[in-house]
Amino acid sequence: MPVPIIIDCDPGHDDALAIMLAAGDPAVDLLAVTTVAGNQTLEKTTLNARRVCTVAGITDVPLAAGCDRPLVQPLAVADDVHGVSGLDGPLFPAPTVDVVPEHAVDLVHRILSGHPEPVTLVPTAPLTNIALLLTRYPQDASRIREIVLMGGSTERGNRTPAAEFNVLTDPEAADIVFRSGVPVTMCGLNVTHQALATPEVVARFEALGTPLGRTCAQLVTFFGSTYRTLWGFPSPPLHDPVAVARVLDPGLVHCVEGNVTVELHGRYTRGATVVDLHGSTGRPVNARVAVGLEAGPFWDRMVAAVAALGARAPSGPAAS
């Protein structure tokens, strides 16, 4: 049976591909897409989610906008990585998929309350919406199968030497999630940097011969240009789909157990995920931590999902 999931995202190039993987792979049942401020403002991330759902033909999944700022600190967007729009590269048509008139947190609560089985949450963004859900509706914790998130790192960061972007954007929210008692799997930079979108991957998207395949190639190509400029990567890592991949086939993403603590006060380390994989702190295990990716099968599933969506997406050019 497909695993029921909700994606909470801030598109974002890699978020866009994560949405497509979740919608196009039969191993998961995408119940909703929710947005939060992060890579760009909430207005832009929500517009981008609408654009992605439109070009991918994802018309039967509710989309809701959530929090427009972190819990405590001001929002700092990643326009140097994702561009002014948050999804630079392709020229998208006017979106036809709209948001539902409901806050993302309330939509997730309603779905959790009414679904016949526990639901997996897949946040690929700052954890503001998820933290608010857990504090506003604490009874929902028992209705969450697990939280499989993209964020953090067992090693160094990407926004500061110590901190990864999603956690750094709202460390207080991440702290709430890791201390919630809900089962958490962390897919951090140490594993997502194994999901490199090489020229061969771009060629596979182009070879699909569909507007959606070309759009994915354009997204990855733009993302690659900023990664080369900022970090010297020869090919960009596609972070967010790794979290989806862990849900649709746990064998694709290898995990170990450990304690994850979010640093809230360090002068140089605020937003860092302090990951104890060897029990040296004596703190109890509170997370599964992803450490390895089966990159070949991962890309096979990613390309297959885009192919499946492209076969039924609206015909005509993906951009105008």
C-alpha cells in the first residue's frame, strides 16, 4: 500500500523535484502540499508550488500556504541560490492550480484528524509549519507516522560553516521538532551531497522528450550554475528529493540512530545540528540519521516519476 505523505516545502529548485517525485511515484500517496517562507518569501514559494503543480499536472492534491516568517528571528531568503523568484531558470506559464482557503497548519491538522492511518510528514523547508502544528495541536503527534525531513548535517553547514539553511532559518522550530517525541529521520547535507545531478542526469530528463522533462533539465541547470559559483560543485546536489526517497523506499537511504540537538545560542554555531552517532553525550536517541544514498536507483526513481507525470501533464510547451 502507498505510504500517505504530506510535503511541506519552500520551492526552491530541489523542492520542485521533491514534489514531482512524491506525485509521480506509486509508492507514496501525496495527500497535500504546504508551503512556508524559506528559500524565498511565502508569497513566492507558494506561487512556485502552484507553478510546479500546474506544469506537472498535479491538480488533485490540495495546496495551502503556511507561515510567512520564522518563529523568532527575521526571515533571510536564499536568493543567491534559487534566484529572485525562488525558482529561476524556466519560464513558467500562468499557474492554474490555486491554494485552498486554509492555513497550511490547519489543513495538515484536518488531514491527520480524518485519515484512517498515521501520515508521514516530509518537510523539505524550515520547520516553522511543523513546529506550529505540534504546539497548536499536540494531540496530532500520535497521528504522525514519522517526520522525514531534509535539513541539518552530521558535518559542516552550507549557510554558515556550522549550519544548514533549513535549520538555520528557524532553529527554534527545528528544536521543537527534534524534541517532540515523534519519530524523526534527518536527511542532512552529508547524504544529500551524494545526490549529484550530473550532466548525465540532465540528459536523462531531456531525453524524456516532454515539456516537463525539459523543465526539470532547466531547473537543474540553473541550480547547478549557482552551486558552481557559490561552492565550486561540478554538479548540484538535489537535496529535497532524498527525503521523499527515504519514504518511498527506505533501502535507498541508509540511516543510523543517534541523538540530534539543535544549537540555539552559539555565537558561531547557531542553527547547527549536533549529531551524536556514538552515544558520547549520553543523550537518548531521538532520530534516525541518514548517512548513505543508493544514488543510481535514486535517480532511476526520480526520472521515472518525471516520466510518469510528463505522460499525463498538460500538452504544449512548459514555458511561455
